[in-house]
Amino acid sequence: MLFTRFARSLLKNRPLWGWGVLFMVFYLVLGAFVFSSSLPKLPNQAIVGYTSSWYAVINLYTLASLAISLSFSLIFSTHSLAYSFRFTRLTPKKYFANFVLSSAIVGLVLSVLIVAATYTLFSYRFQINIPPAKPLLVIAVAAFSSVFMCAFATLLVLVLINYLGLKNQSFVSFIPLILGFGFGFSQLFTSLPKALLYASPYSAIVGLLYSGYSGFPVLIILTNPSSATLDSYYLALSLDTWTFALLLIDAYLLGRIKPRSVE
């Protein structure tokens, strides 16, 4: 029942559809028809790489937008959760498991829509067929990335609720998206140190989504075909480690959630 209600409430969230899907499709339109207008005639392989880089970064922004919705959901539930865990049969583990699972499903739905928009817009623009090279990898990475975003958003909000108060709730809720813009744009145009890219879960998400859509090795600079490459195994390991570590911390903090006044 919890899973169904969480998923329905997220899928009915209009700001999530507006900012997480429609606004991101607008970005894809710019990437397909505006920013590509100054490009010389590219070989098909370069077109696939260009398309995949846009898909990876935009899908990251979509999942970060989902994290914002999850943050506000937790913030406005602080009173009800604190008392439910104490006086009802609802446990933190049961609540959190359903919260994470519904987030993964909704994130996957949003990611599939971004894949469909990317395929349609860029295939039409370049007049070639540009489907995802490894659709199963794209689906797996999108689902697991949704879990990471859920865990990260939950950690930020629980630290705020339990220790800092809700004075800066709006800013903290937007941290996942702010980091997404920072790491996303950086990987498009900047050569960041390999150690930083391997350590960053955001870079891991972008790189794995890029590789899944294009079928190519992950580049340090996604828009530069001559750039050095990254090992997908280490990127996946980084994302897995961050996700499981955050889930464990969240489970601990959720059981100690405090009732806070949002006002």
C-alpha cells in the first residue's frame, strides 16, 4: 500500500513533470536543433556520441529533479513519521524500503521518457536512426541512479531535520540539482582529474548513461572523441558504494527522525 501511494503521489506531482520532464525536453530541443546548428557535418559515430552526451546529462538533471520532490515529501512528513514510528506498526525499515522502491520505479519511468524524447529529436535532426545501443544497461543505470538520488536527498533532509532545523530547507532540497548541473556541464566541456571522476557518483551516472546509450567507452570529456577514457567498472563500483553507504546511514537516521515545524 505504501509503495502504491508513494508512486502515485510522485507520478501526480506537477512540478516534477514540469521541471523534470518538460523543461528537460526543452533542453534536448536546444541540443538537437540550436547548439548543433554550428557543427560541421559529422560522421555517424560522432553524431551518436553527441546525442549520447546530451542524453546522459539531461537524464541526470531529471533524476536530480526527482530528488527535490523526494526532499520536500520528507520535510512535510517529519511530524507524521516521528509519531507513526513510535505509536503504530509502521517501522522505519518498512517505510524506507517502500520509499526507495517507489522512487526507483518513478525515476525509471521518467528516464524512459527522456530516452524516447532523445531518440525522436536527435534522429529527426540528423536524419539517422539513433536508438540506445545497450537499452538494458540504460534501464539498469537509470533505476540504480534513482535509488542513489533518493538516498542522497534523504540524507540531506534527515541531517537537516535531526540536527540543523528546517531554516534552510529550500536550499538543501536543491543541492542534488545544483551538483548535477556542476558535474554535468563539467563533463561536457572540461577535463577533470580521473580521481575526481571515479570518486563522484554524479560523474559515474553521466558516464554509465553515456556508455549505455552510445555503446562507446566513457570519455573524460564527453563531447571530445579524442579524450581519454574511463573504466566503466570503476564508475559502477563508485556508484554502488555511494548508494549502499547512503542507504545504511539513512536507515539509521530515519529511525531517529524528530518532529519539526515546517513553518
